[in-house]
Amino acid sequence: MRDISDDMRERLRAASVIFAERGFDGTTIEALSETTEVPSSTLYYYFTGKEEILTFLLGDWLERTSAGVENAICGEGSAKERLAAVVTAQLDAMAKDPATCQVLLAELGRIDRLPHVAEAVRAAFHAPVAKLLADGIAYDHFRVVDIENATSMLYGAVIITGLHHVISSHGAVPAFDSTAVADSVMDLVLTGLERV
Amino acid sequence: MRDISDDMRERLRAASVIFAERGFDGTTIEALSETTEVPSSTLYYYFTGKEEILTFLLGDWLERTSAGVENAICGEGSAKERLAAVVTAQLDAMAKDPATCQVLLAELGRIDRLPHVAEAVRAAFHAPVAKLLADGIAYDHFRVVDIENATSMLYGAVIITGLHHVISSHGAVPAFDSTAVADSVMDLVLTGLERV
Amino acid sequence: MRDISDDMRERLRAASVIFAERGFDGTTIEALSETTEVPSSTLYYYFTGKEEILTFLLGDWLERTSAGVENAICGEGSAKERLAAVVTAQLDAMAKDPATCQVLLAELGRIDRLPHVAEAVRAAFHAPVAKLLADGIAYDHFRVVDIENATSMLYGAVIITGLHHVISSHGAVPAFDSTAVADSVMDLVLTGLERV
Amino acid sequence: MRDISDDMRERLRAASVIFAERGFDGTTIEALSETTEVPSSTLYYYFTGKEEILTFLLGDWLERTSAGVENAICGEGSAKERLAAVVTAQLDAMAKDPATCQVLLAELGRIDRLPHVAEAVRAAFHAPVAKLLADGIAYDHFRVVDIENATSMLYGAVIITGLHHVISSHGAVPAFDSTAVADSVMDLVLTGLERV
DNA sequence: CATGAATGAGCTTTCATTCAT
DNA sequence: CATGAATGAAAGCTCATTCAT
């Protein structure tokens, strides 16, 4: 993958929408070429193939997401507050770029074949949550739970709820109010369903 | 789709594995033909195409899952107990047929294009949970929460956690201990993270 | 080809229309099966294949046409009168069964590969005309012309004019007034264009 | 259809022969590819399919034929002389490119599905003849006849006679002496059969 | 005798990818 | 550096045909 000029980066944004609408295999290079107005052979000049374009788009988004999450995790506050900030950052990234987030989730099944992306997802979604759960337990703010399961559950709750709102939004940007959804998520996650 | 003989139904089971390994688009009819030992033209005799085969497999599994869930929801016990039973039934279906469940989740992004399947997923996963949440709130066993979000979260928590264990199991059947995972899920969902 | 029962013969009539509408290759056995309400494997029981069905239909029609033409040629009257009767008989056969006649002409290009049919066409169209031309010249009723060319021309004039009317008729039966068209054809053929 | 380079145009000539030998449906893209030495995917790059290749070939020939006919019709001389010139031009085009002309006639039955070609046939064959018949009648050189029928007859006489000679010639180029055949045709058409 | 079930053979079509310019 | 032109490879799909019953 060659260095991507800012202009090219800009044009490529539109490619996410095509991937989101048609899926990876349903998307032809020609379609990407038409949408981005970059000749297909030029796409090949910059990328080694369709998969690398996908990787680039996902990587770009995950990088930005990671940055936001990183920010949240390093902030002040208790584990609980920082966890809320992390979830908000994750949902915010989804709300702001619904197309890319939809692609990511649609291609979850393919992600094992894209180790670079899998690692970035781990870095942006799993790792911060796992860390804060551990911190919270260590500092006695959280109950002692199975961290592995809890991380999966939180990851699942966040992305599926986010995806639900992304799909319901039919392409609006931002797709939903990330703070409100994050509050709703955190409320359940922290307090649980049960009336005590 | 013609009537599927029992023999055919049996052979088709193997197709799920191929779909799980390679994804829908990565799976060729020829591959299904080789795996099932049914000539590709015979597959076309029974199904209109690859998509109908996928629909059949998912439908088959979702039907069985629905049956288990239906059973759980109709049982005795409080909303809380029945919710636990539902989650256990869902995770149990996943553990017992990891390949099909993996296919389903890998193709979540495509599911809008398969309305029949989308409806079956709703019937097997969303609807029962939404109903029990409403019941639990009505009978004052659960706190008042946003049912839409809570349903998405629970759905996400269950399937992503299940999927996590399915993938970790590398093809073992059953893929994981569904009761143990269900307990873990229910613990967090009912009580929440926060130490009180 | 086995003996065709009258019932079968009756049902097969409808097949001409399909051949006429879709052409030989565009017609599937399944389409013939549906139209005739004879199962495709039963068609194979009676015929060796699609081509034999076509041959049967054309042969059937050509036989009837030949019978009419034979009648005309054997009748009383001068070569001129009998030629008119032949042309009328040919056009009449076309008008009465426009579908089959359209198939015949659409498949003219294939006819060399169906020697049996080619021979029947010769018997029903060329030979009678050639014979009457020779007779007419011999009896000094006709000018001396190149019989080969004149036969082709007359054949072409008759079938193309007939086809023109068949196509214009859009499926009506009879497709046109064969006597009127025959008069028109004979007028030109006998007298020529030139004002003398 | 993309712009066809001269080289491509040259290679495509050979395709007519295949179409003539095997008919449209009997001709596979692969056969065209082998004959023209153009890879089948390249054929698809230039044409949308087999039908467009046929259309191109027929269009090419009809254009040239039309040019010759146009020339004849615009020439000096009486309607009679110009009609003879038109018929000669038509037969000459057939003699010079027997393969394409054979394809055209073999696919006459399909021509309604190729409106562009049907129109070109009309322009090259019917229209000029109809016009000259009308002219000849108007200037009192021809008897008053039904122009519609007479045009069909003349069209039929010309193409069927031409086709007869094309088939008899077994691929020789030119396939026959167009002037001689045209004379023969015109003799009959102008003077008629009847001895007066 | 007639037919439902099954399939071998093969064609059209698409597309990722290359490369000369 | 960027791209228009070209193509190899492979997939989906159709259908004529067979045969056990």
C-alpha cells in the first residue's frame, strides 16, 4: 500500500458506503472506482487489491476510534466513570461513521482472515474494557466477575445496540445520540435488571 | 424449494461447516456439492440457488432454537427464571450447532436481504427477551429500563459471548458449557457490575 | 419416434406456438411439456429429442400442405390455372397454421441439418412449381425462362409474402385471405410489372 | 458496445462464417473467440453479449449494402432501370459476403427481437423497392399493382434466389454472378411468365 | 406404458488483476 | 505517476437427457 494522498483519502471515504450496502464480495472494484471517481487501475496502483482497500478503511476508522477510546481511558475519574467514557467514545465513533461501522460488523466473519484489523478491534474495543473491568475490580468498585465473559458481553451489548441504531437511522449522520445510548447501556451494565 | 428428503437433509448438514469456514460469498456451489456429495445440478434441482440453501440451513436451526426458547418462555417460574431459561436455551442451541450459529452471525450484515431469516431471528432471539423484560417490569421484578435498548444489549451480550466461545472451541461439539455461560451472563445482567 | 396417439398429436399442436415464439433453441423441453401438458420424460418416451418433436410438427404440416398442393397440381386446367391453384394451396396452408409456418421459416437456416424436412419442403413447394413451369413452357403457355431461378423466385415470393401477412396478423387464424394474396401474387408473376 | 478498433473489426469478419455455419444459438462465444482469436472475455469487454456481436456484423453488412442501394436509387434512368440497379446492388452485396447474408436470412425469424437490424433491413431492402415501385406507377412505367404485396414478393424473390445461389456456391466468393441473376429476376418481374 | 427424480455436460458471464504507455 | 485496454480464471446456472419404478 502506497502513501495515500489526502485527496485520495477523502475520495475513499465514499467507498465505505458501497461496502456497507453491498458487502465485501458484492462490491466490485469497478463500483468503488465509480463511486470514488478513481480509475480502478489507479486503485491498484495504491492498493494491492480489494481487501487492502477494506483494510485501509477499517484501519482508518479504528485508528480514530482508538484515539477517542484512549483519551477516555486515560482520563480522570473512577473506573466506572472511565468505562462510561469508553463506551461513549465507542458509540460515538459508530454514530459518526455508520457506514464503516456497518461494514466492520458485516465482515466480522471475515475478520479472522484480516489479523491486522482483528488486532485493531481488540485494541479499540476489547482491551480497554478488559482493563477497566480489572481496574474496577481491583479497586473494589466492581463486583468480582468473570472478566472474559463480561468483556464479551459488554462488547456485544455495545456493538449490537450501536448497530441496531445505525440500521434504524437509515444513513443519517450522526446515526444516533451516542451519549444517550451510552447512558442507557451503562445503566443496565452497572446496576443490572433486578430490582433489589 | 422442493421438498427435501431426509437423506438430503442429512447431507446438507455438512454445508453449514463450509459456509462457516468460508463465508457466504466465499462458498461456491461446487464446494457445497463436494462436501455434501450431492451434484451441483441436483442442488439446483432442489434449491433456486446458494442463498436458498443458506436460508434452509438457517431456517432449520432457527426453528429448532425457537422450539427450545418457546419451551423456556412457557415454563413455570418468575420472569427472571424464565429469562435465564431463555438465555440458556439460546446459548445451548449455539453450543450444539456452532457451525450454523457462526454462519448466522457472520451473515448478520446480509440478513436484511433475507427477510424470512430476519423474521426467524427476531422470533427466536428478540421477541422472547422483549416479552420477558416487559413481563418482569410489569410484575415489578425488574427495574424500569428502556426495553428496546435492553433487548438489543441482551441479544448482543448473548450472541457475542456465545460466538466468542464458539470460535474459541475450534469446532468441538458442544462448543461450550451453555449453562455455565448462561449463568455468567445472567449474573451480570441481573445484578450489574457495580458493587453496592 | 413411436406411434403418436391422436390425443398426443392434438396436444402437440400447441408446441408450434412455443417454437414460433421462442425459436428452436430458445424453446426448452420443459416449456413444451408445460404447454402440451405432457411430462417431459413422456415426450422423451415418444420422441428421441427436441429436434424430433420439431421434425414431427413440420412434417405433419408439410404433409397436409403437400396433400393440398398435390390436389391442385393434379386438377383440370391449364398450367397457368394449376399454378395459381398450387400457390393458393401453399398460401392457404400458411394462413391456416401460421405458427408452424413461422417456425419453418425461422428455422430455414437449420433445414439443411434436417434432410427429411428439407425434402418435404422441396416436395411441397419447389417441385410442383418447377413441374408446372416446365409444363407451361412445354405447352407454350409460358415464356421460356430459367426454370431454376424462376422456381426460387416464385418460392421466395410466395413464402415471404405469406410470412409478411402471417407476422402482420399477430396470431389470428386464418392469418390472411389466401385467395386474395394468391391472386395478387399470380397477377404479378404472370403479367409482370411493365406496362406494355 | 465500445468503439471497435480496425484490427478488431478485421478479426470479427470471421465470426460471420461461424454464425452462418451453426446458427445464432448454435454458436458459442467460445467458438467466436477461437475463430477470431479474440479471448472471450475481450469480446465481452467490447460487446454486451453474443447478440450484440451479431447485430454488429449484420449492421456492418447492411450499412455497406444500403450504401450500394442508395447509390443505385439515386442514379439516372427510369424507375425500371433504377429498380434493376437496386436489385443488382442487393444481389451483389449477397454475392460478396455470402456468410453474413446467410446469417441474416437464417435469423430472419429472430429479426423482430433485433429492432435495430429490422430497421436496417427495411432501409436496405424494402424501402428502396417500395419507393421505386411507387415512382414507376406514378410515371406510368409500371402497371398499377398492390405495392405492399409487390414489395414483399420482390424482396422474397431477390433474397430467396440469392440465398439459393449462396448455398449452392458452398462458400465461394463471390458466390454467384450478381448481374446475371439480377437480369433473370428483372426479366420475370418486369415481363411476367405469361406469353402474350 | 408413463413418469418423477436426478444429473452430466457445457455455456455465459463476471471480475480481479495486469501492463504498456 | 496514473490509467485505458485487455484478459485469465472461475463461478453460477440451465437443460437435454436418462432411468428406476
